[in-house]
Amino acid sequence: MPSKKAGKGKKAFTALYLKLDSINDLARNMAGEKSYLLASKEAGGYRLMSEGERIGEGRIIYWAQAKSMGRYLIYVADEETGERVEVVNDVTARADHYKSQRIPIMELAGDPYPQMEKGALKEIRVVEAKDPNALVRALINSMADEEVPKILSFPAGKGRIIGSLTLLEGGEKVFTYSKAKTRERFSNISYDYNSDTLEYTNLVGGSSKINTRVINLSEQPEFFKI
């Protein structure tokens, strides 16, 4: 984790660094968004990072480890072949580059923000939704036409939690969560609006389905305490 700390007595802009399960989760987190990735060198490779939600005087930084450095992270999500993620320098080297999302990478000399002190995060309220499928439907219906729904997932006890930091908005940040209907790790919740059914899967749904991208955290985040 980042070693830099915020100075005492100062309202420094700090970050909560949340490690993701894989670089695929990082790419999926950026799917459909016009943005960029940050990178810093670490032992054994690189840390790739994307800026996330604002929380109080700071921000969430999602990160994953990569073995190599490049100019772009390439992400392809195909109904037949699944996901493909690569760190590359030449975006035109593959024949299917026109179907991919290219995310530019900017390497930094170190991590972008000091790490948030433990116990400093008090701005996130945790609220449970009784039915996980109702949570997903509400999230899908709250999105603008061009937005791709996103939900966080992480292990908790013997099961998994899914939740959103954007569904409920008020004077404080709210994490709306529910217990997933499966213990297995998944990367997509596919909603078929013809049959009004949801499927927890690692495949990308077809044309009659709305896909909610699932961002898998490697562990339970500090703010989730029930």
C-alpha cells in the first residue's frame, strides 16, 4: 500500500486505496467511460490505478497489479469470446483493435495521493437492501441512457456482498448493499428485460440484456462494518 501519510492537523486530500481482484476488474471499472489510468512502479511490476468516488476530504482509488507497463490498457468484452485485457504500446497491432476500448496510462513517480489514515473514514453510511435483485434493478433504472451500471462485490464471511456507492445520494456518501445469491466470484450481472430475470455470470449478455459490470475487490473494505 502507499507509504505516504497526510500531515497531522491539515485537511490534506487523501485516498482510500482499494485493491481489486485482477486487472480485468480495473478495466471493467473503466468500461464505457472516457478516462485514463495512473501507474506507479512497485516491487515485481506496476500498480495501475483509477480514480473513483469522492468521499469527504478524499477519494477512492481502485488499483490492480500489472507485470508490465505500456501506453494503453486495452479492454474488449465480447458475447462469444468473453473479456480480453492487455497492456500494450501499439493499439493497432491486433485486427480487432477497432472493437476495443483503449485507456491511456500515465506513469507517475509515485502514488497520486497520501493514503487515508485508518479510522479517518466516517463519511460513508451503510444501508442494507433486503433483496439483491431489487438493488440491481434499482441501479439499472437510475442510470442515464449511455451509462453502464457498476456494482462493487467482495467476500464477507462465507458469502459475497454486492453494493453501490452511487445509488443513494444525500448529505453523506451511502453504500447500499445486499447479500449476493451466490458465493462464487462473478464479473457481470445480466438483466434480461424480456423475462425480467437476472443472472450472475462471467459472460457478457446479448442484445436483449442489460449488463451491470461487477468490480471485485480483493477484500472487505474498511468502510463496510455491520
